[in-house]
Amino acid sequence: MSIIKNLEKDIYDLIKEAGYEVERFILKPSDRPDLGDYQINDCMNLAKIYHKNPKEIAEDIKKKLESDDRFTNINIAGPGFINITLSNSFLVQAVNQMNQNFYNNIDKQEYKKIILDYGGANVSKALHVGHLRSANIGEALKRLANLLGCEAISDAHLGDYGRPLGLVLLEIKKRYPNLEYFNPNYEGNYEKISLPITNEDLEMIYPIASQKAKEDIEYLEEARIMTLKIQNHERGIYDLWKKIVGISKEAIKKIYDILNVSYDLWNGESDATPYVSELLEICEEKKIITESDGAKIIEVKEETETSPMPPLLLVKSNGTISYETTDLATIIQRKKEINPDEIWYLADERQALHFEQVFRATKKAELIDSKVNLEYIGFGTMNGEDGKPFKTRDGGIMSLKSLIKMVKEETKKRINYDIVPQDKVEHTVELIAIATLKYADFIPYRTTDYIFNPSKFSEVEGKTGPYLLYSTIRMKSLLEHAKEIKQETYHVLQDEASRNIILTLLKLPNVLTKSFEIKSLNEIAEYLYILTNKYNKFYMENKILNEKNHNLQESWLVLTNIVYRMNLLLLDVLGIKVPEKM
């Protein structure tokens, strides 16, 4: 239990001793720092319950608080707001508690097993800038959930079973018709066949095939047939599909590794296909399937609804299964193999209708226990300076590799080549570039569209990733220079800058809890900037290494160490690595 949570419990007991019962007591950071550090806002509600003047109740509580030496400057404002200032002795004790056990200032959540479905990469297609936010937000929420005591399991859930793969295999057939994969009479081992195709080829093949399908109805129909052959596991075609998936998956992993994004599961839509027949049986038994123009659908519109709600497409008229079908089958798979308490789906806001349909169909078919929470976590888009989604110069969607390269070029302009070893330059540039992208992604609330300016967000000053990295590296350097000096106990608090840092540290549990509840990382990103900024002010005001008062010097180093570890912890939650130097 965190320091503030323990304090809330003690204040609750003091209020009870004063003769009043508060249903759920929360100590709120003060809106008026000039009046106190925290405020108690319960007297107005208590007045309604106990039929007394709120100021009279406030006075009763104030008397109890005054008997506790952890509080000072207790005053009543307005109709009955109680302002309290935490004593320096209490703050000194709090710092030492954090120094002894860094994690005792974190409030754990109720244990839950949570599956996070994020990334959404499509096999054989280049990752583009739209994949960045899903990967960033999903990875950070996974790390946050684990930090707060849950068991978070991440799944890449690759798009590997739909028409895009049918298009790719069709185009490969057009280009390489003599490949044995397309020879119905071939009886050899497909594993031994070399494939003259790289991932770069695949990334070029898909857009060409997609365009052909738009212009040529016969080509589109051939792609549909090819998709059905994949889904029917036709010999040769299915073997080629497996090879294509393997090539693409390795390339996708490399990009996610650069982004410091990892998955516990690398399942795709195809991994849920063994559960499709069971899904269809369940839906037939529940009598929720309707025939429509040769297709099988599930009506998900509520009787009381007046706004449009299209049905969920289960099986297309040509016999192929839909993206919605594999999502439903995946829910059955996850129930049987993992049995989660919650499943979180991360996708941009344009996917909201899809997930609403899937969730309603899940409920209608009773695929999982009603207690299992299915949650769609939507987000806005990263846009260029024109306010529109990032494009290449020729107007196409910018690949994630191109975006990373662009930011790396900006980073190279600012790196200090005098202190970064030559053999570490490329790695350092990459870490800073990824920090630039990630932090810019987390600053706005997740549903907000935002403009990404590579030059602005690469600066080492202001609310940027490089600023946080540079400040954290400077803290580490200070601690290394002072490694011969004792750094065990926080003795004395005598400056306002230190006090502001400690008060900010005490706010951490609320920040983490709120981020977890609203499923957004902007609270943590903002907190990191505020804490770092306050530390830098403290650093500029105090000559720590030259301080003659040893108790004061040790106190400052202890505080520096706590802030340094806090930065490392929260940067890690955000999936940001800190270079040695920059």
C-alpha cells in the first residue's frame, strides 16, 4: 500500500474519532498550494448526513488532525474545506521509505488475467505509421498492468487469413506460374523448395495486386478463390501461404524489436480457425444465424435501437470466413487456452463499429462468461503538419520504417559526437529516435489526433522524449560521480525545490491508478515531465557535489537516486530505453 493510501487510512480513523463516518475517504491534492498540500472535501457531504454546519464538522476534524505531528498549517477555507500541509518530518520519513523499498509507493490493483490484443499487423504488408500507436499504447498498458499486479498477456493477432493473402498469392502465381506450389501433380516436399521472394518483394506485391483487384473484376474473383484455397488448406497453396507468413512475420518482429515492443503470443487469425466449426455450431444451436444473399450473418441490432447497426458477417456467400468470424473464434480459443478475466482490443477509432458487432455477437452466442470484460480501446491518428495522416511524397501511406528513418535523421543533428563512442552512435541514435516517437505518442490523450513534427519532438528542451533521456542520463552521471559518497539516508529537508519533488513523488500512485483506469498513458507522460522538470530546477539551484554539509549532501543524493529510479521505471513502462550517453 502506498504512503498516501496509508495516510488516507489514518486520516479516515481520525475523522471517525471525531464522530463522523466517511464512506470512501480520498485525500485530494490541493487546488490552492498556498493554503496546503492536500485538502479534505468531505465536510459538506457529512453536513447533509449529520444535519450540522459543515464548518462545525470541519472544526471537529481539525482538532483531531492537530494532535498528529504529521500535519501542520491545518486551516479551514470556504464553507468547510480543510487544508493540510504535510510536516517536513513526515516527508523525510516518506523519502526514506521509498529509498528502502521503491515499490512501497505503488498501489496494486485487484489481480486479473488480461489479454491485450494489439499491433494488428497484416502479413505481407508493410507496417505503416498507423501501426505505431497500437503497438506503443498496447505495450505500455501491458507493462503498466503487470507493474500494478495483474497478469497481462500480449497477442500480436496478425492479419494472416483474409483476402490480402489471397491477393498476394495470386500475384505470385501470375509472376511465377511454374513454381511447384501451383503444380497439382507435385508430390515432393514443399519445405525444400526455395522461394525467390523476399519480404521487400511482398511489400511491393500487395499494393500492386490490390490495385489490380480494384480495376479488374476477374482478377478480384481469382483472389477470392485463392483465399478460399488458403482457408481450405489446399495442398501447395497452403504450403506457400505458410512460407509467406514466415517471411513476413520475421520482418514484422524486427520492426517491433526496434520499437521495444514484444508479444507473449504471435498468433494470427489462422490460429483460431480450428474453433470456427465450434463457433458455427454454437450459433446454429442458439438459432442466431440468418441467411442473406447466400451469406450467413448474425443480427446484432438491439430492438430498442433507432440508429443503424449492420449485421455481423459470419460466412461470405463464396464460403470464405470473415475477419469478424476469426475474432469470434479467437474468443473461444482464448477462453479455452488462457481463460482471461478481461480482453482489451487496441485499434484506431475507425474500428469501433467492428468491435461493437463482435462484442454483441459474443454476448448473443454466450461464447464466454458474462463476467469476462471485453473492452475496445480506441485511439486517434498521428498526423503530419498539414493535419492529415502521414503520407510519402508521392501521396502513399508512409511506412513505419520510413518514419523511423526520418526521426533518426533529426536525432543525428543533435547528438553529441564528442561523448558518444563511434561504435555506439547508431544504437544511440536509434534509442533517442524511438523515445522521440513514443513520448510524442503518449503526451496527448489516446483518442486525440495529434500533429507530429519530427524537428520539434527531437529537441532536447521542452516536453520531449530526448529531454527526459538527457535529464535521466545527467542524474545517472551525478550519482556515478558521487559513488564514493554515502547515499543511504535522507536526513534533512530545508529547500522548497526538494519539497516540491517529494510531494510530486507521493502523487505517483494516483497517476498510475488513473492511467490504468482510463487506459491512457498521457497521465504518466505528463507526470514524468513534471517530475523531471522539478528535479532539474532543484539541480540548478544546488551544487550537490560541492556541498559541505554531509547530511544535506547525502539527502540530496538520496533524492536524486529516487527520482532517477522513478524515471527509469516509468520510461520502461512507456517502452523507452535510456542510452548510456547522448
